Amino acid sequence: MEELIINSQSNSQSASENSGKPEPRKTKNELKPQYLILGCGHTAVTIANRLRQDDRNVILVDINESRIDALRDQGFDGVTCDIGSEDLETVIGGMDISDLEAALILSPNTDANERALYTVKRLVPNAHVVSMASEPSEQERFETIGSDVVLLPYSVIADAAINVLERAESVRKARRLLKTVQAVGKKKLAIIAHDNPDPDAIASAMALQHIAKSVGVNAEILYHGDIGHQENRAFVNLLGVDANRINTFDANEYGKIALVDQISPRDSECFQHDMRVDIIIDHHPLTVKNLSAEFVDIRSDVGSTSTILSEYLQELEIEIDDKLSAALLYGIRTDTQGFKRNTNPADLTAAAFLYPLADHEILGRVETPSMSTGTLDVLGDAIKRRVVRGSYLISNVGFIVDRDALPQAADYLLNLEGIMTTVIFGISEEHIHVSGRNKDIRLDIGSLFNTAFGNMGSAGGHSTAAAAQIPLGVFSGIRERDTLMKLADEAILKRFLSALGVEQNEGKK
């Protein structure tokens, strides 16, 4: 076995030019690696080059002497040694390993890698170790021995290929959207948010309006209902959102119609349920059969529609200002509950893109609005009238003016000890509104709401949040408020508990 190693070529050339003598060889006990690479295939050499570009001290060890000689010619320090033999202990033992950050065991020979792993962990137990295996069955064995990371080459290649394909698909979607918007021409694009829009819907509509503006298309943001939640009102006012509240809609006035943060206008009374829709962008689970539109992008695996629109803006390289950035970032944060609910890596990537661009002063003012007396009253009624069945809390708050107070009450009561699911409902002039929150991983409250209330009105959501809206037509003819409250209470409680499979007389009040 060799006892000497050539210094890096660049250093030896400099010394030779200055002294006229060849650079002396460095003995192994003069080596002080930061990174030790065992096995010198193409992957290992590529890693070594990257580390050297970052001025890291790398030493390579391989059984092939001619390969080590070639690496020396490229300016690396290297030792010829069979990494699967007992000689490796002598080689490592002769080095100064006080600065060793990590050992990478990357030979194509899995048995040699395993023996090398034992040697490294015995000599340098605190070193971070990356090793290469050839089969998934070997991964657990390597981790048991002490490898911090186990690489499966074909898996790494597959992941890289999928990432490339996903990026290509993302670019194609963004370009198809832009082409669809451009086709609006001189007419206007109607961007319709769902009734009583939340920050995710508003921010998504703002982003699509900005995309339309980039190609000279005039777009209007439309919604039916009210923006009642105090944070949502602050959001709209501080950002100067140009959105129009409407009670009637004439599709003939617009060249194309886009839906954001909703799949179908069927739940709104101001839009024709069978009207033509050209663009649909949403992150909620698909609940409509035979969905058709010129452009459809529904991704139920991401946490917000704002995430999808942020991706379009990135792919199309459209510049955005600090207010739109703040709006999209806030939309992502609210729909993921601060990245704690239904969060996908895409949500984090979008947030990382938006964060340095956003107006954080506006965000701070949006997030700390004063609570209205109406919201406080609803919260008090929800606490006072709560019914508990095991870990489920249901509360009828009676007649309401602001339906956005319901989800706030549902969020608040979810913090009570022993409560895993909350259902808060109230009665407006035309509907019973139901809001649900859930932290029980065994339960999908969105599916539960659809089962319980879907055939009475509209219902849906995700595993942790859901909403339903039931027309009062199901209680037609009832005028007395107390009777209406009692019947609504019985209907909601009975249907929810039935969907859960819980008897109505179980539990306590």
C-alpha cells in the first residue's frame, strides 16, 4: 500500500515554478481532511469537485491505483486502498481527523461499503456518514450500523427526473393559462371568487387580474355575498383591493369567465349554475362530475389557491409589487393556518418566493384587527350553548348577521381541553351556515360534512376545516324564531352525529 500522497497539482506547480524543484510528497499523517470520500466512481468525483469549489479539503480513497493517480493529476489528494479491507483502518488512523465533517462511502460494491461503514463508525463515531446502497432492503441495515443518509442511486435519479417533469408541466400550465387569458381580446375577463370570499380567494383573484394586465387584458374581480370577517375587511381595505360585490351577473358582458378558489358557481344564487366557465383554478377536492373548461388546474394536494397563482407568476416571470406579494403570502398563511394545516412543499416554496417581496407592515396590520362586538357575541353564544359528545363539540349560536364569526368561534373552541372537533352553526335570513374544525387525524371533516349536509345544500372542505350552507327552504313555512332555532338545532346535531356514527343521547352537555 502507498505510504505517500501527492499534494494538489496547483500547489505543486506553483512551488516547482518558484524553486525549480518538485513538490515533496505528503505523508498520510500530514493529511487533515474535512471530507473523506471512500470509493471514487463518477458520482464521488463529481461531489469531490463541488466540495473543492467551495474550498473544502477533500481526500479520496479507492482500490484502483490508476484512478487515484488520475485524480492526483486533477489536483486531488488520494490514497490507494481497498475500503472493504482492514487496511482502511490503518489509512484513516494515519490521518489527522480532528476536522472531519463527514465521510461519504460511495463505492458500487455494497459489501465493501458496509465494511467501510463499520470501520468509519468505529474510528470516528461522531462523523456524519453518507453511504450508498444498491437495494431498498439494504437501507435499513446501513442505517442500523450508523449511516446518517443512505443513497439509492436509481431512486435519486427517479426523484430528479420527476422534479424536471413537474417543472416542465408547471411551465406548460402557466403558458396555457396566459394563452387562454390573451384570447379574451378586447372584451373583459370576469374573475369570480366564491361567495363571502376569504383572503385566499381574494389574493388569487388579484394575481389572475395581474396576469391579465400583463398581456393587456382588462379583468374584473367579482363576488356575491359579504366580506364580513374583520381580518378580511382589513385585508381588502389596506391592500386597496378592486373587487365588485354583485347581486346579478350577465355572462354576455365578458369575453371569458374564470373561477378562483372554487370549482363551480352552483352554490351562488347570483350565477347561473350551468353558465359557461373558461378557467377554473382551485385547491379544493374535486366534487363535481363532468367538469369542463378551456383551462382547468385543480390541485387538492396544495394548501391554497394562492400557491398555484404564485407559481404561475414565477414561471411567467411577471414582476409583482409588495402589496400583491403580501396578499398572496397572507392567502397561503391563512388557508394553511400558518403552515400547520394541509401544507405542501409547494406552499413553502411559494412563501419563500413571496416573503422578501411582501409589505410586512401591511401584513402586521391585517393580522391584528380589533374584534367586532358581533363576533364577540357569537363567540359568547357558542361557549354558552355548546353541546359535547365525547371529543366533539357542537354549538348553535342562533340568528347571526356575520357568518364569518362562525369559523372564528370554531377555531377558538377547538382549543378547549379534550376537544378534537368543533361544529358551530347559525341562522341568517336565508340559510343555516355551518363551520367545522378538526384536529383528529382519524377524521376527515370535509368528507363528513358532505355526507351529513351535502344533500340538504352545499358542503365540503378538507380534513381539518369544512363548511356547509343549507337553504332555509327545507324549513319553509316556519315563521316562529324559537321553533326555527329548535328545528335547525335538531337537524344539524342529528345529521352530524349520524354521519359520525354516534348516538344522539351519548355524552354530556
